[in-house]
Amino acid sequence: MSADAGEVEAVGGGTLAVLRPLGRHLYDDLPVVAEVESREMWEEHLRGIVESFAPANAFEMALAARVAQLMWRLRRVALYETTAITASRARWTAETTDPDTPPKRRRRRRNPIWERAVQVGSAASEAGRLLIIDGVQERVARSEAHLSRQLSLTLAYLRDAQSRRFAEGGR
């Protein structure tokens, strides 16, 4: 086994490779964003998720690795949301407090959610305004929904494969 590969113990003995040596392989493209995430963080996450499912064959291994990848990407969506809202809030604060900032010339799209929030006039309406800036909430909601559907489907496949294995007398 190379330095680029990890192993988990397979149910019934033996080991399954978690990461393969670099080359033409399904898991070559690590889902790691440079300067934000590290290969070591990914490998630890992948190993932990895969071990928790105790895959007994290559199919279960592939599904468990897919679950790890989807969970990793969902974590990244939450990080994006926090970063984008913080940046939008800083931009909005700078625009509203700096007298030298010229008013925006382009007309914004009507946003009924924001208009309703302004009518309410509470602290929650201000928080809502900061979430709506730049469409952050819509992008996050779409990404989360898409990844969550894929995760649910992959988990269902994995549970089904493991249930069939257990029903056939496998461990």
C-alpha cells in the first residue's frame, strides 16, 4: 500500500483501500479546496465516515466514500454561507456608513421578502436584509437541497446493500 492510500478493516477480515495511489481512479480528484482545507483533513474525514459504515465489499466502500464526499461538500456550503453573509454585511455596513460612497445607479430587483421585512421593522428584518444581500440565501438553499437529496439517496442505497448482505447471512 502506498503512502497515498489508507485502509479500513473490512467486515469479515481483510482490508479495503480508502484512498488509492494517484492515477486514473474514481477518487483521484480530492474534494479539497487549497488554502481552506487540507488533504489530511479530508483523509481523516473520509476514514472516519467509511469506518463507521464498515463496508464489506467494493460497492459498499464506494457508497460510503460518496457519503463522506457529500457530507464534506455540505460542510463547505455552511462555510460559504457564513463567509458570504459576513462579507455582504461588511459591504453593506461600509456603504451605509461611508458618506463618500456614491449611491448605486443600477436599479435593484423588487424583493417582496425584503419589503415585507422592512414593514415589520424589527431586528429580525435587519438580519433578513443581510441574508438576502447578493442572493446568498437562495444559492445556499439550492446547494444544500441538491446535496441533501444526493446524500439521502446514497444513504438509502448503502442501507439497502448492507441489509441485503445481513439478510444473506453476511456480517
